[in-house]
Amino acid sequence: MRRSKSKKKLKLKNWLIIIILSVILLLAFGYIFKRPIIYYSKILYHIIIPSEQYEAVASSNTKTNLYSKVQVPSGEVYGIDISRYQGVINWKVLSAFEFKYHKIDFMYIKATESTDWVDKRYKSNWKNAHKYGYIRGAYHFFDPDVDSKSQMNNFFSKVSLKKGDLPPMLDVEKESKITTSEYRKKVMECLQMMEVHYGMRPMLYTHQSFYDSYFAANEFSGYSLWISRLKQSKPKQKNWVIWQFSHHAVVPGIDEYVDFNVFNGSLNDFKILQKK
């Protein structure tokens, strides 16, 4: 009798262990692959959704990306920015895709970070962006805690610009314990070195709080601003050129979420930015 009870307890204990381990593995799998799961779930949703319901959504909000429900502001020129975090891109699928009311015209590609880090997808992304007809630009992720010249040497060693390419961009969003004046000085040094090296005035990317803290000063007013503002209203800064309005666009050909951007002007205005 006791042996029978002990067997039942052991069996129950084993089942509890199996259930707990299964839940942990399931949660881990969901966390690791959450973006591809979300992406394909949305694609599946739009495959099985009744066509009349799909059209109803389209007619009720003519400026919505129906793949991700991202509110898309009006404009003529749209683009994305990519890095290794977007994984291996299916360029044929991506290049064939057009939104109902607009298409992807340009993309900025992460090249380097700090003094010695290089994005492992940069070389292939840079090559394929040109191959598939996108207007391309490269950017460096700024590290305020290291030397400006060493950072730019890292960027210069990897990025060569050709006719038709966009200005280099400095991505500034990393916090630091250095003083505000020192932070600004290092950013300005990088921007000036970029301009001298490429013969093009670079673009400064940052988000609203960083802009307010560091770049509202007049010394940066001469640089085109790419502002990240995750709100429906347009950026308030006078010198904004590109507005990043979403971090969660879902684009066929890319299994991860993508930052989505709109240019402040016409297609002819956009062409002025390109390297002559």
C-alpha cells in the first residue's frame, strides 16, 4: 500500500516537473522568437481576413500600414533604417513590396559603433540596398565615452560613398556621465570630421529628450535633424528633415520590427540630399 502511494507521488512529481519545464521552454521560445511569431501571425491574419473587412479597414483609414496598424503620416518619400537586428533580409520579397498608398524609397544602414565595432550585416545590406534600387545611407552609433577621432576612423574605414548615396548620419542616443558641454563637443567633432571626409554635411539622429538636453543650442542648427518622435503630430524642430514615427513597422522580407521614417519634403527635395 505504501509502495503504491509512493509510486503515485513519484509519478505526480515527474509530471509536475515535465509540465514546469515545458512551460519554461515554451516561454523561452516565445521570448527568443517573439518578433518572427508576431510578424507571421499578422501575415496569416491578413491572409485569412475576409476581403470585405480588409477593404473596410482601408477605406476607414487611408493612411494606415495594414500589416502593422502603424499610423503613417502624409508625405512623398518614406524609408526604413536597418542593422544586424533585422537579421537576414529577403531582398526580393522586400523590393517587390509596396504599401497601398506609398512605397519604401530609401534606407539607412548601420555600419559601425564606437571605435572598433562593425555591424556584421553592413557589407551585405549596403550592397543589396544598391542592387535592389534603394537610395542608401550609412550611419555610425555614437559612443560618448570614447575618443571622437577613433570612432570616425572606424566609420571611415568601412564606409565609402558613391554618387547618389545619402549623407552620413550620426546616431546619438547613448547616455553618459560626462558633462553636457563635453558631450556636445564630442558630437560636434564627429559631425565636422564626417563633413570634411565625405564633402557632405552629415545628418544628426536623436530622439526628443536628447534633443532637448543637448542639441537645442544654435551650434547644431546648421545640421539636418533626423528626429525620433513616436507621436502622431509632426516634430516641432524647424530643422527636421526625417521623422522616425514608428519602431514597430512590419515589412515583408524582414522578420523583425523595422523603424519607419518619412522625409520632410518632396521627391525633388530629397534628391538634393544625394551625393553629386
